[in-house]
Amino acid sequence: MADRPMRYAVLLTHGAEQDLESIYDYIREFDGPEQADHVLERLLEVVEGLVEFPDRGSYPKELAALGIKDHRQVVFKPYRVIYRVLDDRVVIYLIVDGRRDMQSLLARRLLGI
């Protein structure tokens, strides 16, 4: 019998939950509920993909430039899902539009600067 891949628990921080709500509300207001539902479903699919393959994400270039390689990201353009793998858990810290000022956002939300 083949070994089954390890499954990770995926957890969203309060900030990441608020990010999802803000994205949904913005798209609903400006592009309509169908588009908001579509984007939310796709983002949740990206998040669910981390259950079995959390190491597939790349290092956010803004953090890698500082020598920080404990966070990863997966993308559903233009949105970036920033997370860490901690033992058997994947903790999602941010779900944001990648066109934002990522340097200051990451510094504020992840590094507390």
C-alpha cells in the first residue's frame, strides 16, 4: 500500500480572515456578487491546496531580500497568500492584492515594524 501524503491543518489568522472579507466586499461592491463569489472560491481552492503541498509556495521576494525564508506564498493573481509551515500546520497570515505596497504591508503585519 502506497504511503499517503501528509495532510496539514490550514489555519487562518484573524488578519487573514479580515483580508478575505475585505477582498470579497470590495469586489462585490465594484464588480458584483458573482465575481466576488468566483474570486473567493478560487482563493479558498488555493488555500485548500496547502493541505497536502505547503512547500510548493515560493518565498516572497520582499522577505527573501532581507534573508527571511520562513514564509512562503502562493498566488491567484493578483492576490498573494502569505503563510508559514509550522510542524503539521500551515498558518496563513495575509491574503492581499499583490499590487499594494507589499514592502510596508509585510513589515507591518509580519515583522511588527
